[in-house]
Amino acid sequence: MSAKADSVPAGVSEADLPDIAALQPAETLRRRWPSILAAVLSLAMLVMLGRELLDTGVAGLSKAAPDSPWFYIAFTGLYLAAPTGDFVIFRRLWQIPWAGFGALHKKRIANDVVLGYSGEAYFYAWARARANLVAAPFGAVKDVSLLSAIAGNGATIILCAIALPVGYQLMPRGVLNAVVGSAVITLAVSLLLILFSKRVFSLPRRQLWEVFWIHCARIAASSLLLALAWHYAMPEVSLWMWVFLSAARLLVSRLPLVPNKDLLFASFAILLIGRGEALSEMIAFVAGLTLVVHLALVLAFALGAGFTGLRHWRR
């Protein structure tokens, strides 16, 4: 009797056993789901970026482009601040290679143009597909995302404490109530996360503090670089005024109960410095340029992946 027949349980014929070849596609699908998710999100990024750029109007970007090269230097630093901060964090946590820098750029782009936290899903899939980096990446990705929210909420609360005594008279009553209510909710969410930190977070306390301070440094650097970019685009306005407006933009963007955040910020900025048309064009140019860089990177990543796949296929 053959070894194959000996391995069949009593009372079960070989015809009743599942075909191993039929099971392989399901097993392959389970192994390849991170790659499939990454491909779907990459396609979604391309579609959403194209839609956003059509809405923004690419042709109008050149008319509002600043002349100073320092604007583009500051903008480059601003664009790189978020993925660089994340790379420093995951380099310390996982020792990720430089290839991870591209994955973190995709994470940022997905969060910006597809859906909130879709970037975290993409980066989790990227890390999951590389088991040599970390066996269980979900906890670290979750902790880093939550700490980013806590750092941003902390900055929002501090800015509220500074700005409200100075600027409450400039706000309509309804907007003021929304700002105060949003600040209370932001503070409550942050306090709950801190209060239940032992149940919420997975990383050791020392690493949590390291990640938190890196996020704080990234937020401060982003705010300063944005102020510098605005200043070099409109140098007639003082840098300190742009720093104040950059802080106000951070504050407004994180308040959950405030509707039409962009409109509120634009109205506040025009009230302080005037020149409404020039200011609106400059803010729109920064937003449009960000989308153009997003699209260029996504296309570059897609071409790079295509060339890599072609080389593997030829082998």
C-alpha cells in the first residue's frame, strides 16, 4: 500500500479529500492581500488626485506662482516634514530601510486625498508584507497614529488658550461657541486616551514618549515652514504675522465642531492682513502645488513598481 493511502483516515476515500491544487489560490490570496490592498489604494490615489486637480484648475497655478526660490525651498521642507517625521519614528521602532520612506509618502498621500486613515491601512499592509521588519505591526501603527492625534490636539488646546483671550472679540458668537466646544471635546478625547493609555497603547512607555516628542517637533516644523513659504510668497507681510496665521490654521483645521474650516481661516486671515484676492490665490497655489507633487510621486512610484516587476518577470 502506498504512503499516500496510509495517510488517508479510515472510512474516508481519496475522492472525498480536498484537492490541494484547489486550495492554493485561497492560500495565495491570503498571502497577497497586503499587495492587493496597496494596489487598490494606489489606484484610488490616482483617481482622487486627478479629480482634485481638475477641480482646482491646474492652468491657474502658473499665474499665482511666487517668484522667490525661497518659497519653493520652504515648500519642499513643508512637504517632506510629515513623512520624514514618520520615517524617523519607524526607523527607531523597526529599523525600516530607506524604501520605507516611499511607503510613508504613499501613507500621507492616501490620508490627504482618499480617506482619513486609509494611509495607515496602506502602511500596515506594507509592513505586514515584510515580516522580517516586524511580526505584528498593527499595534505600532495604531500607537503612532494615536500619538499624532494627541500631539495635534495638545497644540490645538495650547493655541486656543493663547488665541481666545486675544481674538474672541473678532469672532461671531456662533463661531466662538463652536471653537470653545471643539476645544472642550479635543481636550476630553486627549484626556481619555491618556487616562486609559495602558489599555489603548501597545508600545513601551519610553517609546511612546519618544514618538510623542517627534510628532511635536514635526508639527512645530511644519507650522514654521508653512509660515516661511507664505512669507516668501507675500514678503510685504511680516514673518511673525505669518507664524501667527500658521498657528491659527493649525487651530482651525483640528476643531471638530467648526464648519467650513477653510472659509473661516481665509476670512480671519483677510481680516488681519487684508489683500483678500492675493491671499486667496496664494493659499490656493500652495494647495494646488501640493496636489501636483502628490500626483508626480504616485506616478513615479507606479513606474518604479512596474520596472521592478518587469525585471523580476524577465528573470
